[in-house]
Amino acid sequence: MKERFRALDPRLLWVVLALIGLGTLTLFSAGRNTPQSGIWLKQSLWNLMGLGIMAALAGADPRRFFRKGFPAYLVGLLALLAVLVVGRRIGGSTRWFVVLGQTFQPSELMKWVTLLYVSQRLGSRPPDQVTRLDLLGAVGLVVFPMLLIQRQPDLGMALSFLPILLLIPLMKGVRARWIAALVVFVLLGGAAAWNFALKPYQKQRVMIFLDPSSDLQGKGYQVNQSRIAIGSGGLIGKGFTSGSQTQLNFLPVKTTDFAFSVWAEERGFFGVLIALALFGLLLDRILAAARAALSATEAYFCAGAAGIFALHLLVNVGMVAGALPNKGMVLPFFSAGGSSTLSFFLALGIIMGIQHRARLK
Amino acid sequence: MDPRQRPVLHRRLGAMRAMAWGLVALLVLVYAWLQLVRHGEYQQIALNQAVKVRPLAAPRGLVLDRNGHRLVDNRRALHLVIQREDLPTKPEVVAALAEALGLDPLALARKVQSYRQAGKGRPLVLQENLDESGIALAERVRARFPFLGVEVAPRRVYLGDELAGHAMGYVGEVDEELMKARPGAFHLGEIIGKEGFEAAGNDRLKGIDGQKRILVDQLGTEVANFGQIDAAPGRSLYLTLDAGLQKVAQEAMGEEAGAVVVLDLRDGGVLALYSSPSYDPNLFLNRLSQDMVDRYLANSRTKPMLNRATQGVYAPGSTFKLLVGLAALEKGVVTPQTQVYCAGRKNFYGRDFRCDKPTGHGSLSMVQAIAQSCDVYFYELASRMDVDDIHATAEKYGLTERTGIDLPQEKRTRIPSRAWKKKAVPRDPKWYAGETISVGIGQGAVGVTPIGLARFYALLATRGKLITPHLFLGLRDDETSQLIPAPAPPVRDTPLDPAIWAVLDEGLYEVVRGGTAAASALKEITMVGKTGTAQVATFVDRAHYARQAKALKDHALFAGYAPREKPQIAFAVVVENAGFGASSAAPIAKKLVQYWFLDRPVRPLPPPRGKLVDPFAPPPEAPE
């Protein structure tokens, strides 16, 4: 048992505990005087379970997990297929299994399983022996579950698989002509999509993103109210449980997608600085684990995990501020939710295991 | 790991680390922009949407009759409204809302526009007086249009329905024309009196709206009250009307069109003022149906919106003979004893003028001429005077001016003169002597309002006092509910010669004792008065005339006072297209006098028609 706790990287652990603290305060305030007033307790249970999983994985040899990468990936794909058939339909999309009254979202876990398997495949050989076909295969391994998830549909979740592709430039380096090709592809693809593929409501969504105040009663309402919450928080915030936007319900879905706005309104710019600094330290510690990793596979996993955390941070924190489109990506440690919380802790457990193994040597 | 790979990987991981901190720095910049640079702007928006100033509608004062019976009451009602701050800006939202509520989209869009420009104040009312089904509809519609609200506000209930429609009038939202005509006097959306005493007494009846500053949540529900200025209710007041007498007038008129006015001779108070057909002011309270009601009523041939008592101008017929007789006696063209021979007709200026009695009345003095309503006698009087003499007398005794009753848009009584014809008939400005003959019996260009006629007979009753008819009796002390009497409007003295007065009074007495209205005499009370039959059209053949449609029949009039010995009330009754004054108007006057002097105390006011919706009524108790 002692061994287990010694395996936890203390510097990463403090950052995680601090973030959990901020997230719990936020959920307490967001749930006040609503039917969800107990959500902070429920989320604390998930956090405790997550911490337990993290501690358990940190003491284990991470190579055991990488060896199981392929069967895990297959099981994950089957789960994604199964959820399309027998999953619970909530709010127009089919993303959840219902087990013992709890909803479980397999795509959350599949993200990490995919990262695990792709890291293992690409890291098992020296970079110069990895062929273009191997790279293409890796891209396919990432894109296939993305397509299944988009069938649910859940674009935000599908996009959160993309950081796994970071492993390719990490291994092969970045070439100028790749960047050029990417820019050309995005421009042409965007133009083609705008003219041929996008439906009017999708175009409207883009327009609303560009100018949220153009549709205050419709889709832009949420983001606009979130901006008002953040902006009105000012330098020091309105005080804990005293945010008017939060407490008077002007702020929508405040326990999940817009949880960070609650924090920003009530704790102000100082609170935002603290939270963002903690997230920066989190990424920093994960990348430090990548640097320390004994094998390429382990380094790739950590780097990919840092990418996934960074994307969640960018999209969620950027979205609630109105700086990015509303893609429904959760913010780790702030947004309430069982599947995502357990999945994040699972990844952190493996990362700590990787670092622990390196430290032992 | 391949030892050659490690330094490369570390370099690339270093780049990722820099990118991670770069990302954090970028987000810090975004939040610094929102929370530091644009803080003030967003703080203002957050404040504006959570802290609202809501007007508190002041209830209007109650209106009671002289005995304290309520003519108008206030009930609480629910209105579907949009608060000023929440007015929708997008045309398609307004159009969708209009469709959902079944309103005219153009009218609604115009209204939203004008309310948005007007700033703070009463909310825009979409539907008034919601009943159970209206509340259910409002809840459904609110799901789509979250800016809708439901406001509790007092509403008017006119008791007795049509009993005093024209006297009371009704209230409604101030309209654009009035706001333009009197800038600064009204607020947009203000409820004001539109007609009748509601309009004339608006300044007394209206209260002062209060307001409250409240904290609302996203649904617009009040979460906290930061303080309020209470609305000051309008003053309740008493009218001179007697609901019982008014009821008698209503019942006596029945289905006939016309008007009844009864005046209190002590101070000029209006005891009854009924215009038939009447209207139910409650119909006008629903703002959105008003256009429809207006159109319907305006097109109706019976013109129920016209207040015939103050706005109907009728040829007075024989009731005018008293003024002609007064003018002749004052001018000295006849004496009370002068005899005029009536042969049933007489020729003036080459034209035959008929008397009512084809066989003729024989030789008559003035008292007899009034009693028998002999036309030839008054033709003769008129022929001895100029029309301007008659006009001057009318002017001297106040008949040419408005009576000054406290009701809006009173019409002026029309007594022709040479100057009048020059102005009124520019095609043919010359006055012909033959026209004066017609004026002598109250025909031709003469037109009086029932209120004006009643005032003239009040002048005769009081031996020359010119009263000002009025409805306002006094304010109500809000604590004790007692009347605080208001000073009556001034009474003017006129130089009416008592000797001349005695002749006229004698004539009026003879009318009811043994003259044209003998059938309407009362045993207990000496009512005096004069019948009148005003021709609507002239026909040579009486038999042909009798077969004509009702619309072409003569108007019947009766005006007088009672009791003769010490007059207390004066009255005027007009019944349109009813034939002879003696047979239709005088019996109505008899009923009024009978009630006022014999059948009082007052019968109770009838209960309001139909069920009133009170959304705050406690639910019926469940059986145990």
C-alpha cells in the first residue's frame, strides 16, 4: 500500500488535488438552489473513485497495459458499435449505456484506449523503420472510432481524438511542406464545405459563433450569457456563490459545459489565473513524464495525453469565453460527469506509472 | 529506447511544452480582454438583465352614485404583457408572436416599435383579462417566447352593464392621436377614460403609478425586492346620478331610441342621464377587441355610441313654444290676454301653414295656446317678430350656449339667426321671413340637445335661475367612505319677469291638467310640462304618413318640472320616431316623477351580468 502511494508523482498529485478542489467549489456554487444541488457530492464520489484508480494504476508496470493495447482497442470498437444499437438516446444522440441506473459513455474511455494502442504500435520500432504505410495505418486507427462516434452523433468527442495524431510529427518531425499542405487542405475544404456540404442551420451556427449577439434568443444565447458572466466577474469576481449570472440561472448548463464560467464569474480574473496556471502545470508535469519515460511507447502515450488534455482546455475554456465554437467538450476536473472523470484519472494513473518506472531505474 | 532517438524526442517535447504554456498564455489574454478591458460593459449587461424596474399600476378611483351604490368597481385581472426591457427586436420574432396569439402582425410590430422608442413605463399589453383558458394559452406561448410575462393589474368592472353606459363611459389605453395632441400629458400605455365621466373625471380618478426595483432570475421571476414606491390609487368619488331613477329611465325607454335627462333643481346635479340604445362599457375593456367593437358600433344604424342626451340635436317641436311665447311677451308683441283665432291653418307670405288640429282651435289666449299646443297662435307670434328677436331671447336665457355638463364633446343647441344662416348656408345666406314662422313652432333650423332642453325647463321651474348640469357630486373620504361634497357649479340669475313667468307656468300646468298631456297627470304630484312632436319629414297626406316606415315617424318630446308648487326636478324626454309626444314621451316623464316622489327609497342596483373571472379566488373547498 505504501509502495502504491510512493508511486504517485507528488508534484502532479498536488496539481490534480488543487484542480479537484476548484472544481468541487464550482459545482457546489453552480448547483445551489437548483434540482442539482447535490451534484458536488456526487462528483466528489467520482473523484474519489478516480483517485483510487489512479493510485492503483500508478503502482503497476505500464508495459502490462501496452501489451493489452490491441484487444482493448477491439473491445472498444465493439462497445462503440454496441452503443449505436442498444445505447440510451438522450437529447437527440445515442452515446450512453445504462448500467445500474448510471449512464456510461464508452467513447470517453475509447479515446485513451486508442492512444494506448497507437502509442504501442508506433513506439515498438525505431522511428526510421516506421513506414508511410504504418503511419497511414495509425491514422486509420484514430479515424475509424472517430467516424463511429460521429454516428452518435458527438462531434466534440470525435474531435478530441485528434491530438493522438500529434504522435506522427513527434516521431517524424515537422516538415514545412506538411504544414503548407495542411493549410491548403483546410482552406479548400472549408470553402467547399461552406458552399456545398453545410446545411443552413450549420452555417447559422458559424455565423453565431462569429457574432454571438446576433441571435440572443436562440443558439447564441448560451455563449452570450457565458461571456456576460465571465466579463462581469472582473478582476476579483463577485464572490463565492454570489455570481448573479450563475445564481439567477442566466448561465445555461452550468454544471457541465459552462462550469468554468461559474468559476470565472465568482472568482474573477485572479481565479482564472490560478486555474489556468494549474492546468499549465498539469500539462508541464505530463510532458515531464514523457521526457523521463524509458521507452518511446511510454513517451508517446504521455505526449498524446498532454495533447488531449490541452485540447479539452483550449476548446472548453475558449468556448465559454466565446473565442471558439461551441463544440461541447468537457473541462477536466470542472465539468461534472462520471465517465469522463474516471477516464481522465485512468490516463493520469498510467502516466504516473510511467514516471514511477523511470524513477525506479 | 534507441539512444539516438532520445535527444530528438526531447527537443520535440520541449517544443510541446512551450506550446502548452503558449496555450495557457493565450487563454489568459482572452480572459484579460473579457474581464479587465470589457468588464464594465458586461457588468452593466449583467446588472440590466437581473435588476428590473417594474411599474406598479395604480388602481383608478371607484365611482358611486349619490346613494353610495357602486357604478364602477375594480377587480384584479391578469394581463399577458411584455416588459419594456424585454421587447423583441427581430421582426420575425414579432411576426411569430402575432401568429401564436392571433394578432395583427403589422399592428403588433408598430406597437412594439413605439414602445421601444418610448423608454421606461407600463408594459406592452398583448392580452387583457386572461381567463382560465387564456392563462393556459399564455403558459404555452411563453415556452416559445420567454420574454412574455403575466402582470397583475386592476381592471374596471361596470356594474349594471348598460345602465349608465353613456354617463360612465369606459377606459382604454391612451391612443396615438391624443398623445400627439397633448404632448407630455400622458405616458404610452397609460389607461385613461375614453368616454363619459371616465374621460371627464380622468384627472381625479386616475392614480399615480408606483414602481419597484426587483431582482429577477432568467425566467423573470421576482427573487428579491430592493424597494418600491407604492402606487397611489385614484380618488373615489360620488356622482349626482341616482341609480334607481336611472334604472327607471332605462326601463321606461325600453327598446326605443332617445334620451332622458333629469336635473336636480337645487344645484343642477344630474339625477338621471340615459341615452338609448345604451352600451355596456365592459365590452370596451378588452383592448384588442376594441377595433372590432368600434367598427361594429360605428356601422350600426342605431348609433349606440352617440350620447343622445348631450350630443343628439333634435328639433324641439312644441316644447320650443315656451321660448317663443317668452320672447313675444318680453318684446310686447302680444299680451297674455291677446286672443288669436285659429282656423286650423293660416296663410303667411303666400304659403299655407297648418295647425295640428285641422278643424282649428278657435280663439285662444297664450295659456290656452300652450295647453292645446296651437300652432297657428305661435305662427302669429313668430310673424310679429324677427328671427333675431327669438335668438336674442334664447341667448339671454342661456339656450344657445353649451350647458357645461362635465361630459366630453357636448353639442351646442342651435337657434337660428340671420348671422347663423350667413355662416351655415353660404349658398343661400338670406333669411326668409317664412322661415321664422317654422321657428315659431320649433321646427326648421332649430335643434336642441335634451340636456339643453332640460336646462331651459329648469330655468322656468326656478323662475329664472340658469343652472349648470353636472355629474360630479364630490370626493369620497377614503377612510370613512363619506361624501366630501364639492361646491356646485355656479347658478346664474336671469332677469325673467315674474309676471311673464306666471303665464308660462300656468300654460304648462294646463297642458297636464286638461291639455295635450292630460293622460299623464298624477294624482299626488302636480307635474307640469310641454309635449312636442318634431317632424322628421313632411307629408301632405296624413293617411299616407301613417303608413310610413317607423324611421320616418315624428320624434316625441316632453319637457317639464315637478312639483309645480315647489319644483324639485326638471326633465326632458326624447323618443325617436315614436309619433306624438303626448302618447310616448309624457308617460315616460310620468314614470320618472312617480318614482322620484312616490316610489323611492331606491331599489337596489341590479347585480352585474355574467360571471366575472377572479383568478385569485380561493379554490372551492374539497368535500370532506
